[in-house]
Amino acid sequence: MEDKQQIRVWAGERKLLPIGKSPVHYHFHCLMGEGYLRIMSSAQRQLVKQGDEFTIMVGDIATLTGKQTMLVELKN
């Protein structure tokens, strides 16, 4: 069964991801806005815009920082 969670991130706000538990990975989809995703296993942050999608593996911790107000969806 697939779990979905929508998260709003305001401009200038930082959120820690993933929220909750997943056995393998999270699928990240930016529905609105723009910001930066930093996966701790990688040294660089990635610019995220509406329509972008990423996979966050279990054990990876990520932060999402809003450049504009964002709405993202996490699925596992």
C-alpha cells in the first residue's frame, strides 16, 4: 500500500526529511514552488522546482529549504 504525505515549506523555512518511516525509500515530488534539497550523503544541495522528482533512500537524511513557498509530496 502506498502512503502519501504533502508538506508545505514556507520561504526561508527548513524541514527535515523524511518524515515518518519507510521500509526502502521515499519518492519526492515538488508540486509547487522552489527551494533546495540537501541529501546528507551528498556534499551539494540541489535546486528543486515544480515538477522535479527524486528518490530518497532509507537511511538518508535530507533537508528541504524553501526559496519560495513550496508544496511537496512524499510517497513510499
